[in-house]
Amino acid sequence: MEADSARIYIIDETAADDSRTERLIRLARLYAAEEAMPLPQTLCIAKGEYGKPYFENAPWLHFSVSHSGGLWVCALCRCDVGIDIEQHAARDHAALSRRFFHPNEIEYTRRGGTEAFYSVWTAKESYVKLLGTGIGGSFSHFSVVERGEISGDRLFARFTSIPVREGYSLTLCRWDDE
């Protein structure tokens, strides 16, 4: 599956017979071959200052991974990318919104219910994965909702909601100029 020139891979982990690291490397090699992109014989995965993984010896190949409820997703691209998947679950969405969301997002999820909550959550997570910062204390200090809809305009980012299995939300985030 492709979105905004990134290649998205969705794997049902209940049927997978490899580790997540092996899977990532296999898919990176597949993507690189399809894109005629050189890769070293061995790919070395390292972590940045805040824990964002990257290929230490192939910095031209960017990736982001996420998993939830038995599904594992990976986005591979020639530029920075962030991805998040969440399985919808019965939780106190209002309390989570108050704790982690900007006031614009709280209002959006109050009006839109479960679907809106997960749209906001996956957009926010994909954005901090793009940045490489993680949730941390600043998760409520920025908003992915503008004028009553999911938007990355003020963040200079672009969010793409990707249909997946019912009961899941999946969002890809890229810089707006890429």
C-alpha cells in the first residue's frame, strides 16, 4: 500500500513467523529493491536521543513502525515519516483526552466520539514519531485539529488516514514539503 510516496506494510502478527526486527529488515530490503536504492549487506538499527529507531548505516532509508491488537505496521520512505495504529478499545476516552489532548482536540473528540478520539490519537502519535520525541510532557501542547478537522497545517506536517481493518485507526505523518 502506498500513501504520500511512502510504502505502508500491514502485517497480521497472529500469522507472522518472524520477529519484528527481521520483518523490518526484510521489508526494508524489498522496498529498497523496488526503489532501486542501495543498501549495505547488513542493516544496523540504532536509536536516536529520544528512542526513535533508524538505520545507522543507511540514513537515506527512513521508517516508522507501530503495533496494536495483533496488527503491526511499517512505513518506509526516502524521507522522514511517522506512523501509528491503534485498535479501538473500551476506555475512558474523555479522561485520556483531558490528560493528553489540546483543548481544540478535546472539543473535536467530544463531538465526534470514539472515531474522532482515535483519529486524533493516531495523528498525534504519528507526528511525535516523525519528530522522534515520543509522547512526553508536551503531547497536549500542540493540536492536530484546526477549524474542526484533523490538519497538520500549523505543524508543517501532512496527515494521511489509512483505512485498515474495522475497529482500527491508522495515520501516516510526513513533512508537508516532501
